[in-house]
Amino acid sequence: MSALQEMKFMKKIIFPVIAIAFLFIMPGCSTKFNVAAPYKNITVIFAFLDQNDTAHYIRIQKAFLDQNKSAVTMAKEPDSSYYASLNVRVELHDFSGNLVKTIPLNRVDLNLEGYQKSPGVFFTSPNYAYKFTDLLNPNYIYRIKVTNPVTGETDSAEAPVIEDIASTSFPPPFYVYLIDDSNGVRTGLDFAATGINKHIPIHCNYSPVNNFSFEGLSNPAVISQLFIRFNWVDSNIVSHQKAAHSYDYDAGYQSIANNNFDYTIDDISLYTAMATGLGTAPANTQRLIDRSDIIVYLGTQDFSNYQQTSLTQGTGLTGSEIEPIYTNIKGANVLGLFTSRAMKSGKLTITLNTIDSLMLHPLLQNANIKGTAY
């Protein structure tokens, strides 16, 4: 799995709001919640498939509620969150719906896979998920099927694959035009001016595989999120020690239309972001600006639906329901999200005239920027 913006279990998406909401169902302020309801298993399925991952993990747990036991006590018991036995498989279907391949999934302990669960009220071991290692193919739709041998219930969901592996074609399927290329050609991040209507455009493109078709869509990617990570080095002029730091600017979500999605970022927003990130320089410290990183994520229609639902409904203690009202898992007593995503990242060089402007700008007068690290 990629290390970029990685969570303990799986990569921190992009889309960070999602992970906590589905892993554990927490009671909120809702009159629909019956604290004395009889015990009933609710299956929770969560996965983001990413073509760049060498291993794919699917979290399958059960929400718990029992009128005779404390939820805090149950949280310490693995049996309250995991089924003793499940039959889990992934099916590959072509765009016409024909079954091409079936992959059985094995249950693994994520603690042994290198993804330790954070300490807290919940038990930390075991830490189960279901795993497969096949390279994801964007020419197929992936369908998860989870069968409980005790109840006979089968839950399922489908997800397309967003292609994001390296390509010899130009432009590749997923392309961000402002990224420094491998030959050292740098368009550069130029936001030297902060006047009215001064902004930088960032053009991105995603082209699906030929004949893609899924639930009436001609493209698996419908939403994007972009970050610019500003990097700098603190250099102490007395001790001569150096320390690298970074700050992420979130440019927000953008819908994809006709395979294109463009961001327009006001220059002053980038000055404000850098002022927030750098803050006031420590005593005897000079700042050297390093090359930035640009990180762009793509998500599916199912993720977009979930994200929009969360914005409308709210999550956590102020949400209108116990669990998010959007789920793409089909079954009688199941909820969750089974979908895919893609990520493209690269270096982004800040132009020298922008560095000069940063050194003089009032917002950064206390940041003590003295030049670049490149």
C-alpha cells in the first residue's frame, strides 16, 4: 500500500470523513434510537479499492447493541465486532455484466500486516480484515459478496476501478498538467501577484477505458479533491540544525465533466495558507521554501453520494441519524461503502518571483523566509 497520507488501516483518503463514520456506529441525538432494542447484528462493510495498492483490504465488522450489556463492555470483546465465520469473495464482471473471475478472500490480522489499531476503548487485537492481492483491472466491475453461513444472508456491492497506474501513453489516463515533469520541465507554481482576479488555474483530466459503462455512467470518476502541500526547512543560524516541515492546503472538491476538472485558486488564498502553515519563525530561525507537492484524488459516484449526504445530514453527535443514511451495500441488515479511488501526486516548484513576493508580503512578514532549498 502507498504511504502517502496513510491511515493506520488504509490510506487516509482523500476523503477522510468516511473512515470513522462507517467503522463504528455511534449513538447520536435522535429520537429514532431505541436504547432498549433487542440485540441484532448489523454488518458493516468498508473498502476503498486503489489500483496502485499491492494489497486490498476490506473491513467487515458488525455493529453491536444489546439491552443487557454495556456498550463500553461490548467494545472490549472481539466477538461483539467480528463474525466467527464469513464467506467473502470478489467477482469480476465485464461491462455487460458477464462473470469473468471469482477471487476468494482470506481473513487476515491487520496487526500482523503492519497496520496497528490505535489504542482506545475498543479492543486492539485481533484487528481483522479480508485481503486479496490481484492487480485491479479498470476493464472490469468488482462485486463483493459476503455470505454469513449461519444466517444464509448474502450482502453485496459493486465498484468500478479508476485507473491511476503509470502509463506510456501521453497524456496518461489521469493527468495533472501543472506537475513538474520527469525531464525537469517546470511550469511552476506562480502566485506572485495578489491583486483582483489574480489566480492560478490547475487543469486536470481523467479518461476512462474504452466502452466503460457502470450504472448509466460513462466515467468511473465523478469527483476530485486537490491538496497543495507546502514544504519548507527551518534552519537555526546558531545551532545549524535543520528541520523539514509541511502544511496542506485543501482546494476542495470539484465535479468532473467531459473527463475534465479544473481548479482556479486565488493567489491570496495561497499566501494565507502559507502564513497559517509557517506562522511566526522561532528565534534564530530562517525559513527556506522547498518544492511543493500537489496531490489529487478521484472518487466514484458512490463516494460523491456519501459525501453529499454527509454534508446535508451531518455526522457525529449533531447528525440527524445514528448511521449515515447513504450506503451502497445491498442486503437486509447491512450498511457501508464499497468503492474505489485514485490518486496522482508530483512535485510543484514555486517560481522564484513568487518566493521574492512571499519574502515581502505583509501576511508573511514574521515567517522570516530567506530563500529556497532548491
